[in-house]
Amino acid sequence: MLMLASFAIVIGAVLGLRFKVLVLLPAILFAALALVAGRMVYPGAVSSLVTAVVYVTVGLQVGYLLGGVAGRAILFQSEVDRATQPSWHAPKGRL
């Protein structure tokens, strides 16, 4: 289960860097369908399937949040670096 949740966090982070929040709905539905299909191949308890779907759902959401925050932080830092670099051109206008 830990590996499944970790994979979901990484996928969520990638989605958070690139897409808006509405992408989580199809991602969660696709993951749930994949887990149900896997459970049909390897039968087991229904409670473990529900637990796996919950782990994947939470993992995707946490990863999306972390990816979105990381993307905004990198963007903010690059803008700060660009604003603090000295300009090689003389300022326009009066001195």
C-alpha cells in the first residue's frame, strides 16, 4: 500500500505542475477503475480494495498540492532572481 500511495503522490505532483485541479477527477476515476480491474484479476477482500482507492485518492490530492506549491515557488524564485539581476542597459528617462 505504501508503494501505491507513493506512486500516487508522484503522479499527483506531476499533474499539479501542469494542470488545473479538475484533472484530479478523471485521474481518480481512472485509478479506481484500474484498482477494481486489478482486484478482478486477483480476488481479495473488498475492504482492501476500498483502502487502496482511499490511499490513491489521498495520494493524488496531496501530490497535486505539493506539485502546485513547488511549481509556484520555483516560478516566484525565478522572478525574484530576474528582478534582482543588474541590468546592463542604461535606464531610460531622466537621471
